[in-house]
Amino acid sequence: MSIRWEVSRRPLIEQQIAHVEKEMEATVKQDEQVFKHFQLVKSVVGVGLITAAAFLIYTQDFTAFDNGRQFACAASAATPG
């Protein structure tokens, strides 16, 4: 594949990404609580749609852990104790 061919495909790829992002947002909006949490996570500087969605999936919409310390330990951001 040539670079020219790759560059010519960029608009199509960007269109596909935009479509997937719209689908993700539509899915999140189906549940009011999930959407509220999604917006909250996205409000953090540097956190976008993909990271916010991944965070909610990983934490099962904040229900996978009993407290923040458990999550921090799972994310290797804290030590148990």
C-alpha cells in the first residue's frame, strides 16, 4: 500500500469513526443514569468519549467496586490497606 492510497482513505475512515462515536453516544443515552455518569466522566479534562465509555464499562457504571479505594487498587493507583 502506498502513502497516497492511505491518505485518500482518510475521509472515509474519519466518517466511519464519526458514525461509531454517534452510535456510542446513542447507546449511552438509552439509560439516564449511565448518561449522567458518562457526562460526569467526560467533564474531566483530557477524558473523551472513548475513555469515558471504557471507564463506565470497566466499572460497570460505578457498581463493580464497593468504594473508590478498591477501584484505585484495581487500577494500580493505590495500595491495599
